[in-house]
Amino acid sequence: MASTCIPGIYEPIDYEGRLLVDGGLVENVPVTPLLDAGADPILAVDLNAQSDFKRPDHIIDVLVNSIMLSIDNAARLQAKQADLLITPKLAGYSMTNTKRIAELIQAGFEAARETLD
């Protein structure tokens, strides 16, 4: 549950005395824990690599775009540490709409298949 706790939108999860939020704030493409654990090779997925930024209609859109640009820049650096990077095409999907989950899973499957081929 904590992996989807976007600050300002969802309440942090209290787990063993720690408040947890979405890890994307620190490492959107989490390769460091794999490197620290000695994993080799490193396979990573960047869910935002092929996203589009919409033209802002109001100040909330400006804030969202600003945050996403920051995350995107950090993710590019993190992704360079991966041996294999999967980048599903998710530009047409919303981060908050849960009605298209089957389509998202299929997009991830297709991206993984293309990358592994």
C-alpha cells in the first residue's frame, strides 16, 4: 500500500513505527536496493519513460508536470545503472484511473517481450 501513497493525495502508511510513502520520491527506478543486494544482472522497469506531459490547464497541472519532470530526470540517471530496461508505453493512461488495469498489464507484458527479444 505504501508504494502508491503519493504525498498530498494519500495518507502515509504507518509500518513498524515508520511513515512510508511512494518510493518514487526517492528512487523511481529502484536499482540501488538491487545493487546493494549484489543482484546481477539488474533488470528495471521505468513506468514513466514514455509518458507525455500535457499542456497545463491550471496551477495543479503545472505542479504535477513539475514534479513529474523532476522524477523523470532522476529516473534517467537511475535507469543507466540497469543492465536491461523495460519501458512500457503508458502515455495514454492515468495514474489514478484503476479501470484499465488489464490494459496496463498487457502493455507491460508487451514491453517486456519486445525488450527481451
